[in-house]
Amino acid sequence: MSKSKELIIERMIYVIRDQKVMLDSDLAELYEVDTKVLNQAVKRNITRFPKDFMFQLTTTECDSLRSQFVTSKAGRGGRRYMPYVFTENGVAMLSSVLSSEKAIQINVSIMRIFTRLRSFLMLERDLSDRVTKLEQGTNQMFKVVFERLDNYEEMVTPKLSNNRKRVGLKD
């Protein structure tokens, strides 16, 4: 699969309810079938799609997605129901209900992209942890340095007595 096709697929992955998901309409487009055909195949095999594999968006979630990209409104030739979204496991299960060669090729590509996104996330977490540890170590080191400077300043600064006349000051 070309890099441009992979980039297109990556842009079709959204985070909803703290899960990476793909819209039924996007998957149908990739599989080159109508959204209705994809959803009918899923409904005929609904036991393969528990809630952690697929769920239907709420109106609020759908409106939030509409603000990210242009979709038609219900009643104007667009969808008349809330879209279904598929998690990584749900996308993998789709290959068992859509057994075309195209569906298999697309699923392999999607699985690779999900895996790559997961590895980026793990790398990001690792880097974040390392930066946090570095900050903690640096803060501790600066604390020690400033404490020693304060101690040094106390030892070196001459103690001026209150009864001693200061030079250059008028009484």
C-alpha cells in the first residue's frame, strides 16, 4: 500500500471515548462498498461485535465529529441514523464478515497503522517519563546548589555592627 493511502487511513482514525476508532462510512469507502452494505453484514453477524469492538455514536459525539469535517445533515440526503464506529478489534473482525480480497488487503493495512500508532504512543509516554525524571533530578540539584550558595554567602559576608560608622553616609 502506498504511503499516501496509509496517510488517508491514518486520518480516518479518531479518538472517541478514549478509544481509537474508525467510522462505518470511512471503512465502507475503503472496502469499496456502501455503508448500508457494511452495516447489514455487521448486523447479520452482530455476536461478533460486542460493545468494545463497535458502538453507535451519540448525537453529541456525532456533532463533535461534524465540526472536524464536513458531513451532510440528516434530512438533506445524508445519514438518518447515528454512525457506528469500530475499534481496532472491530476492524479486525470485519475481515471475517467481509470476505472479499479488497477487505483483507485493507484490514492488513489498517492493522499495521493501528500498531504503528500504538508504538508512537508508547514512545511518547517513555519520553514523557524520561523528561519528568530529568526535571526532578535537575530541581534537586539546583536546590542543593542554592543551599550551598546561601551557606557560603553567610560565611563570607562581613558582619556589620550597628555602632560602626558607615563610610559615605551622612548622619
